[in-house]
Amino acid sequence: MIADILKYRECKKVTYYVLHVEGRQLHEFDDFQYRMKQVERCKTELQKLNSRIDTIGNKFGAFPKFFRHERQADALPGNDYHYFEVNDEGDEEYGLRLYCLRLTDEVVLLLNGGMKTEYDPENCPNCRKHFRFANQVARAINKDIESGTISIHDKKIRMEDDYYLEL
């Protein structure tokens, strides 16, 4: 599987990137946005999450304290946000999780996620594949950073024009 890293949005303090997997209609972050907007109970949390992304990007910077470390990847919202409720169907929910990679205080790669229904993302049918994928992407990007194939300078990921991430 191959994917392109695309610049998504440049804010005052952070540049956000997204990942587009070859053959998929939407990049990972747009897929997350689209799916979560379809679920009524996710809409308010999605608005809060998007507001948090804006605030991090424009006011603070992508400092580790704003993210939840998830093996080699990261997730939003961070550890400062504690959410738990039982939905109308009687299922436990731990809130939306957006998996991402906080590469520096100025560069974040937004990926995908879902409504977390189990404390451990490996046991959550909504988040497991996004959690695993984020960690797979993290391993591949870290390998390419170590080899010098890509680099990060200020608020930019630098790579050759024909660069693609091999997963």
C-alpha cells in the first residue's frame, strides 16, 4: 500500500498534513470527518475536536501535553480530556479518538479514528484499525526520517516531489 503526505492547513503555530492512501476517494482525515458527521451523537464532540485542532494550530503549538501518546502514534484529544458515558443503547463510550502523528511542535499528520467504545483501542471495533494504521504509518515515517528520505524544517515536511509513503 502506498500513500501521499499532503499539506492540509497551515496555521500560525502548526502546519497540519494528511495522508491519502492510493485508491481511496478521501484522505484519512476527511474520511474521519465525513463518517463522524453522519452520527448524531458524534457531532458535538467533532466540533469540540475541530476547535481543539484550531486552538493548538493557532494559539499554542503542538506540544506533547495536548496529545495522548498511543504506542508510536498519538491521538486527540489529549490526556487532559476525560470523557465517559453510556449511550442510549447501553454501550460505554470513551469519546472520539483521532489518531495522528505529532512529528514536532510545529508539524502534525492528521489521520483517522472513531468513537472509542473500549478503554484499550485494540479491543474497540471502531478504533482498532485506525489505531493500528496510525502506528504502521508512524513506523514508516520514522524510518524515512531516520534515512533522510523526508525531513522536517520549521513548519514543513520536506520530501522529494515523487515521494510516497510505503506501508
